[in-house]
Amino acid sequence: MSKAAVFTMKLEPDLRAEFMAAAEACHRPASQVVRELMREFVQRQQDQRDHKAFLHAKVAAARASVDKGLGRPDAAVEADFAARRARIPNRA
């Protein structure tokens, strides 16, 4: 991958010294570590956006189901799970 862009940033001298020492201890160039951190950050942000979109789609589907009259009342769901819990042997 071409490394044509330069990224300059300001940070505290102590943080820079600790970071440089940690990178050196791993026998890795600081720039490589920063690129890795940036990639991980970008991936986490994408994962969060994907998860949020997934949840929105699930909620929209559930609301559409309820609007069509396909939902179940809370009391019915609670009763079903209470019956399931009652069938589980007490292991305490």
C-alpha cells in the first residue's frame, strides 16, 4: 500500500515517550503501530454503524409485525417463559 500522505499530530511529551518506548519494545516502528491503531479504530466505527443499522432494521421489522397484528401480548410471552422456567430443575 502506498504511503503518500503525511499525518502530523500534537501530543503530550510523556505520552509520546511512553508510546515510542512501547513500540520499540515490540520491535515495531511507531508509524506501523499508529497505522494499525487507525485501522482498528476505523473498523470499530464501521462495526458500530453496521450494528446500529441491524438494530434499526430489526426494530422496524418488529413494529411492522405488530402493526399487522402478528405480535403477542407481553403477558402471553411472560407466561410462556414462566412455564419454561418452571420446567427447569432447581440446581441451586
